[in-house]
Amino acid sequence: MKRAIRETVILFIKGGAIGVANIIPGVSGGTLAVVLGVYDRLIEAIAYFFKKPEKRKEYIFFLMKVFTGAACAVILLVNVMDFFLKEHFFETMFLFMGLILGGIPCVVTSHKDMKIRTSRILSFVLGMIIILGLSMLAKKYGGDVVPVLDVSLLNNKALLMIGVAGFLAGGAMIIPGISGSFILVLMGQYAVIISAVKCLAVKPLIFMAIGAGFGILVFSRVIEVCLEKITAITYYFILGMIVASFYKIFPGIPTDKIVVFYCLIMFVIGTGISFLLSKVSAR
């Protein structure tokens, strides 16, 4: 009983971290799922939910714990994260960098055969190139992230666009290194969704949820096949994305020495939290 309660609490916390990551453009919820040690189970539960009825009950309880944590974090912390990103931007981003770094050892040891080979290096480089390419797009198109729109004025065409954006963002959410919220920024829907969450506007959130659900189902199946057929190459690809994501979310060095000190503290805290959560998962 105690073990089950502990697992539930840990999965809830990890889901919360993934949820918070997904509302910050540039920070990948998929990356945090990898470094926190829940990525493989998450992909399997989604990809085989309808194909393995004998494990469906297990999948339901697992997904409920993770997604409940994520949903609660998004609803309860969207305003908090908005405040920290505006008032303590550097410290917040260094915290997430620490969270990512602390889980990398867990990723490296997640497969028994991770020896360096040419095909795996190429996969690693390809993962880096994709993330760095998206980072260049972010610099060009990633400025409009302020939630200022009146979601009550959305028409059917706008709601359909939210659904399409949700499909692509949902797929991106489970791909390490790619930020689902960044995809929303590129498609001009980030401000709409954040506003909808803040005022709990049902219509746009339903369209977003439906689109994201289909996106997660489709992309999770592709990733699961890759993990089955070319496991090591897929992990190297994921590692390439994770390493490149540091460049994408690195906010630069603050000019204020006090802020630099706080950034280092937050980086260490993030690294420690991620490392400990990864270790607990491995038990």
C-alpha cells in the first residue's frame, strides 16, 4: 500500500513538472518525461492502449496519475509561471536547465546497448539539427506569447485552427526536445490557449484537447515502433534533441551578479530534483 501511494505521489509530481514545461515556449515536456524516467511507460501506455486490452487497466491508472498531475499544474500554476517568467525569467529557465541535466544519466543507462556507432552518431546529430532548426524559427517567429486575446470572440474557423494547432502541439509534446507550446506560438495560438486556460473558456479548450489527443495518439505510435525496432538509434536521436534543447532554452548570462548567483542556485536545485526523481523511478 505504501509503495503504491508513493508511486502515485511521484507520478503526480512528475506529471506536474511535465505540465508546467508544456506551458513555457521552448521548454519540452517530452524532454522532462525522458529525464524523469516516465517516457517509455508513457509512450507504451498511449500507443498500445487499444491494442493490449489485458494491460488497459494498468495503462489507465498510470495515465490518470501523470495527466492529472499535468492538468492540475497547468490550471493552478499558469498564472504563477506567467509571473515568474516575467519577474524572474533567468532563474526560471536555469531551473528547467537543471531539471534536464539531472536526468541525462538516466537516459544514457536506459538501454543496455548504448555503444557508440556511426549510425547512432548520425541519429544524435540529426536530433540536434532538428532542435537547432526549430530554435532559429523561434528567434524569428517566437515573440508573440502574451495572452491578450478575448477568447469569447472566437468563431468556428478559429476553433478549427485551434484543433489543428492542438494536433501538432500534442505530437510535439511527446517528442523530446520539441516544445508543444512553441508549436502553438508558431501557429499563432499560444496567446489564445493561455487566455482560455486563465478564464477556463470551455470551447477552445475542448478543441485543443481533441486535437492534442489525436496528435499524441499518432506520434506516440510512431515513437513506440522506433523504440521497438531501432531502440539504441532512437535513444541517441532523443539524446541529440535533449542536448540541443540546452541551446534553445539557455537565456544568456544576466548582468546582475546577484541574479547570476540565484540562477546557479536554481540550476543546482533543478539538477538535484531531477536526479533524485530519476533514481526513485529506477527502484
